[in-house]
Amino acid sequence: FDPKTSQRTFRICISDYLTIVVWRPLLQRLASEAPGLSYEFLQPSDELAQQIDRGDIDLLLSPVEYLIPEHPSQVLCEETYVIAGWSENDLLDGPMSLAQFRAAEHVAVRLGRINRSSFAESQLRAMDIERKTVIQATTFGIVPELLVGTRRIAIMHRRLAVHAALQDREVGADA
């Protein structure tokens, strides 16, 4: 395999979160080092194990909880989570109590047709913390947009929250 001359298409199963924070910067480098490669990004689905077994996916990037044990894996990165909201959301002016967290309107992400929970949802359930979810999105990247101009909050990947905040500043500077 010679990346400089290959014309191969890679089918990569990856969340929009990882596409935004990991692959987007990598694609800039690959454009010059592997100009003939192309990529098809697939959202994780309920048929993931079958897609991998059939060879329909070349690479899977996924949280450890959703990996398929029969296939080799390696840690790519670790992530922390933050409570995020619009920059003018007064709920975020200081420390938030558990009662405030539970009472706030939340944006959550659910993956797959069978309503597979995100990592954040699984952790909240394990800690027996209920929250008032008013919006359920199917992708992580849309969450910041659903918070703007509201008092809603979300549990987000730190890297995605930072990316969204930087994008918001750039858009504000252009306006």
C-alpha cells in the first residue's frame, strides 16, 4: 500500500463527533500525503457487527463500550465530558447543583434505531441520575446549535464543546 499513489476508498464507521475533532484535521494532512484516497464516513448503526463481518467497513472508531470483542482494537484517544450551554445561559454562571441539573432542560443524543444510549446517557443511568430531556438528537455535532439562545444544557465531549465555542467566536468575528 502506497498512500501517495493509491486510489482506494476507505469506508470508516465514525460518529460525527470524531469526524469533527479527529478526522477533519487529519484530512488536511492526508490531502497532500495521500491525494488519491477517498473516504466514506458511515454513522454507527444497529447492524455494525454484521457490516464489519461482511467487510463493508474498513475501520471502526467507537467508544470501548460498543466495540465488538472478536475484533482487534486499540485506544485512539480519551475524552472528558462537560456540561455545555449557550454563552448567555445564566444556569452556567456558577456551580450547578444536582437539583438544578435535574430540573434544567437537556439536549441528549441517542444513537441507532433501537435508541442506543450515548456514553453520557449510560453513565447517568448507572449513577441513577434522571434529567429532563426535551430534545433528542441523533448526532453530536448538532447539539451546540440546539443550545444557542436557550437555557438548555447538554453533556458534551470536551473537544466538541471547545470546537463549537471556537467556531462561534469565528462566526461572531465575521459578522
